[in-house]
Amino acid sequence: MRVADLDDEAREAIHAPASLKGAVIVEIDPDSDAYRAGLRQGFVIEEIDRKPVKSAADAMRIGEGVKKDKPVLMRAWGGGQSRYFTLGGK
């Protein structure tokens, strides 16, 4: 998955509210756990492992710190609403 900062251009393209904070998904592998969980390009990651995400750098830092063998809870906005996704945990 590749993410970017939610700037004004991205916000307008995905019709995100001005109050939304996070990192926008700009690329996602269709064979990934994230894709299988329901995350898609254009979704905005708001939290990873219950830690707030305010930028692409936050998403990368928090994502690198999660344990790969345990499920990770992620909250993301997409399609006009926020919802939770569970990734990994094999």
C-alpha cells in the first residue's frame, strides 16, 4: 500500500469533508490483506492500532511499529463514512 498526505487536491477528488484528517491511499495491491479487508484507493486512513494518523508519515511510522503476526485494527474513511477494518493476524 502506498499513502500520501491528504492535501486540498486529494480532498476535493474524493469529496472528503474539511474536518477529515489522515493519509489517503493512492495505491493498494489487490493481493494484500488490506485489500481483502475492504480498503481501497481513495480511502483515508484515520487510525492504525487505535493511534491517530494525521499524515502519510504518521501512517508509515505507526504501520512499521505493529506486530505482523497479530491482527491490526484500522479505521478509514471511504464512500462518505468511517469504518473499522481488521488486517493480518495469521
